[in-house]
Amino acid sequence: MKKNLIFLFAAVAGLSIQSCQKDDPVPETDQEETGTATLILTEVNVEPHGDHVHYEDFSGAHTDTIKFTQTGGKLLPPVGAHYHLDKGKTYRLELQSTDFAGRRSEQTFVARDDIHQVFFTANPATEINTFDYVYADKKEDGTAVNVGVTGYLTVLEASQTFTLRYVLRHLNPGVKASITADDWNRTDFMNFAGATDLDLSVEMHFVDGHGGGH
């Protein structure tokens, strides 16, 4: 009888250990927990093709690389950073990011396109009308999606100096179904339920003539 009880207790203990090991895995670092972020603006040529356009790279294109680093719990650009873009020109705007483990993470947002979308605002708000934006993300299988990790910004008008804000929202399930590609400049984007994965601000100035960052 004692031997049977000992065997029963041992079996129960073994099952308990296995259950704990199965139900309590070691947590992994979420790649959406952003440690660094970089926005890269590269001038491109625009080639009309019927009802759509092609964006073409060219030799000697102007590029601005804006690296945001953690400062006081916020991702901030270099002190005094101020960037000039030219009226009438189009720039590919790309996000590169890493998580807190140093792993590249921007494709994580594209892979989860059903819950991620970038919105732009400007301060002063009137300057949001001085540019246009087109989403240009592609998943690993080539499917086009609207996220904002990659897109094209076209400068329509010269502007005064303003603060461009790039906000990547992590949306609640089902919310994105009500968002279109034309909503990139929605000032009420916070009404789309969810949380914010990235909130980046940088000083911009759209000018007539040749531009450059400084």
C-alpha cells in the first residue's frame, strides 16, 4: 500500500512539473518594443505609367538619414536637427528600427499589417497640406499593404519651418478595416483604438530650389 502511494505522489509531482514547464515559458523580448529608430529620406524620380506611377532610384540622389535615440524615455532626433526638402520633388521615406535587444524590427510591423498603420501630422497644422504621401509597403511574399514603414512623400508647396510628426499606431483587432490609404493625414488618428508603437518628430522646411539637411 505504501509503495502504491509513493508511486502515485511521484506521478502527480511529475505531471505538475510538466504542466508548469508547458504553461510558463520563458518570455521573449517583443520586437515591437523599439529601442532605436531611423527615418531615411531618399530623392527618387517619378515615372507616370497610365493610371499609376513608378518611383525610380537614380545616381547622386540626395539622402537625409535621421537617427532617433532614446533620451529621457523618448526617441529624439539629433539636437538642432533641421531638414530641407525641395518643392516638386518626391522622396522615399523608410523606417529602420531595432528592438531593445538590438534586433532589426521594422518588418515586424509590415508582417502584422492588419494592426499597424502610420499617420502624419504637422505643427503648425496648416503645413500638412504642403505634401502628399503614398504607402508603399510590401510583405515578404510581395503583397502590397498600407503600413508606413516604406512610402513616398511628395513636396507640393514651399512651407515655413514646421514639426513633422510620424506616428506608428498599434491598432486593436478589427480597427484597421475602417482605415484607408487616404487617411494618412487624419488629425484624429488617436480615435482609432489602440496604442502607439512609435512617435517621432523632426523639424522640416520645404523650399524652392536645391535642399539639404543641417
